[in-house]
Amino acid sequence: MNRIQRRHFGKALLAAPVIPVAAEQQARQRASGLPPLTINDAKVITTSGGGRYRWVFLKLITSEPGLYGIGSANNNYQTEAVITALEKHLIPWLIGKDPSRIEDLWNSANYRTYWRYGPVNNNVLSAMDMALWDIKGKRAGMPVYELLGGKVRDAVPCYDHRGGRDKEEAVAGVQKSMAEGWRYIRVQYGEGGYGGGGFYPAGKGERPEGGYSGLAFDEDMYVSTIPAVFEYVRSKVGFEPKLCHDVHSHLSGINAVELARRLNPVQLFFLEDVLAPEQIDWYRNIRKVCATPQAVGEVFSHPYETLPLVTERLIDFTRCRVAAIGGVTAAKKLANLCEPFGVKTAFQEGGENDPVNQIAAYHVDISSPAFGIQEENHFPPVVHEMIPGCGQIRRGYLYGSDKPGLGLDIDEKLAAKYPLRTDVPRGGAYRTDRALDGSVVRP
Ligand code: MG
């Protein structure tokens, strides 16, 4: 290399970094151009949604005029406890903090209560977390899914809910869903809600004198009934629709194993919560006898309940509710945990759930390779008016609004027109199923 070559080479070396340095400076300027942000105010918004919902939303208002975020603290059964926890404990702690530090706030809020991962604490965390992601997305001018890595699918496939009091009604329900464009359909059976197909009618069966007289669940009856129902449905609709069934934890150990084994020939898309959280070690036995896919975790609130089931590949879908585990941050971490183990997500909805929780799940669903399926939830017209940007389900797919942040809002005046109802049966308690002898059956 002569002197001239060396000079050109030296110039080239000097010239080469100019573009990245300029880009870095621009990026730094853009970042530093954002003024500091603080949470100035917060309010808890409650509404019946014009029906029997018991919805609790958190609105975090920042120091930037017009910039706020909303989140869901949905808990149909401990609603007043969640409201109090938000108003008396979280909000006073949160005011004045920097909303851009989502991960730090999530952790410090989680440890703020010392005892952690309980359902009410998680509802509170979830509301805060969703609102923080809403704020971050709005500030970035992007939907939250863009901040999570962008779309990996065009829309979010959901499963429909059908039931039948008899086999013909179950078949008709599946056929109706298929005609409406649903590819995934959950089928429940019989009278009595979850556990249907396994209930003695009220007053029937051999019972203790003077004891419990309502619907009574019997595990053996259920294990005999349900496989025959699905064999009949399959004989009429074939194997194209992807069918699911929710046991709602009504079975104990070996009966759960036997039901999963008997359902193997009908090739379910998944069998949901065949065991209660207290009995999850039995999933190892299920794996040994059949390939019926297992969807688990609707009532889980602690991440370590899910952990061994995923890492030992004992289940196929995690079923947690986003508002019950800590919001977008927790749901994204759960999806990331599942991905390398080949387990998929099937985030839970449920008839009492709300559009903010649904859309929080949507942002994780649409940006995660570990996505499996999303439970559908749909709302009456007044809710779509109350919560503009509410997700839309068309022919089996959930669509978000694509607006920045979570992409929806709450009309507070309209929400206030429909306050929480006070005439809630038994204070809003979940139904307790019982056996013939009056003992409690897990829900
Ligand atoms: Mg369920």
C-alpha cells in the first residue's frame, strides 16, 4: 500500500462510520426529544356494560396532555376487593412514577404487596400493565403488537362455544358454527352447565336423608357419557371441524386419565382442564396412555403452576386469563416460555370477561409464534358503543383496531350510565357443584 493508497484507506476508515454515528445521534435526539413522563392521576372505572357484567377498568393519566392508558382488572367474583386494592393501595403508590418503565413497575408493584401472585393482586397488576402498554404504544404511534415484535399472523383464530341438551342438538350446534365460518368449536353437553352429562337431576339418585337435593355430579356417569357424545358428533360432521371440550376440573385423577383415553379416537383439538390445579401431577399419567391434547390453566394465577407442565411437555396449551396473570407483560413471558417447548397459548375468555382483557390477549396472540388459539368473546352493541375500538370477530377470526396502543377507549359517560349492579346473587360467588352425598365438586 503506497502513501496515496494509505491516505485513501485512512479516509475510507474515517468516512465509514459517518452514517451509523449520524443515525445514532438522530436516534438519541429522538429519544431525548421526548419530555419526561409521569403518572399524574388515575381512576377506577366500573360498569355493568348495560348487562350483568362486573367490569373494573383502570385509567392512568400522564403528564402529557391527552395521553392516558386503560387496563382491565376483571374479576367477577371478588370485584369489590379489586376496586379497593386499586383505589386504596396501587394508585397512591403509582402516582408520580414514570410510566415508560413497564418492566420495573411490574416487578416493583408485584413485590409491593410482599405476598404475591394471588388473584386479586394479579388483577391489579394486569390493569396497571395493560394501561402502561397502552400509553407506550400511543406515545410510539404504534399498536402494542408492533412493540412486541410485529404481526406473525393476519388475524387471531378463535373457537366458538356450542352446547346441546342431547346429541342431535350438539350436532346442530356444530353445524351452525361451521356454517358461520368457525373452524374451532367447543362442545359442551347436557343440563347443568360445566359437568353436563354427569349430573343426576335435582331430587334424583340415592341421597342422604334431609341432605343436598340439587343437581348432583357423578364422575363415572360423566366419563361414560361424554365420549359417546363426541363419537356421535364425529359420525355426523366428520373430522374437519376442530372440536374442544371443557371438563372444568370436575374429575379426579384416574377418571381424568380414563376420559382422555376414551376421547383419543375422536381426535379433539383439546380437552380443557380435565384436572383441578390441585391434581396436576396426574398429567404425567395422561401422557402415558393417549394423545388427547391437553389445555390447562384457566384458574392458574402463579407462573410456577404452569412451569413444570410446560417444561416437561405434559400439556399442549396454556389457558391462563391475561387479566388474571399480570397483563401483557406476563402473557408475553408465558408465550415466550412455551415457544421452545412446543406448547401453545389458548388465552381464556369467558362470558363475564371484558373487551380490554380480550384486546390485551389479541396483541400477544397476533405477535407470538407460540399462539395456538384464542377463546372467543362477543359483546352486545351497547358495549361496542361504550368501548370504541373493541375487537371484532368475523368468521372465526378476531380483529383489533390497529390504532396506537391497545387500540380502544372507554366512553366514561356511557359506562357511568350502567353502574355495577348490587343485586348480585350470593355476592357474585361462582356456582358450587355438589355430589349426591352433598360434598363439593371442584369448579
Ligand atoms: Mg374453561
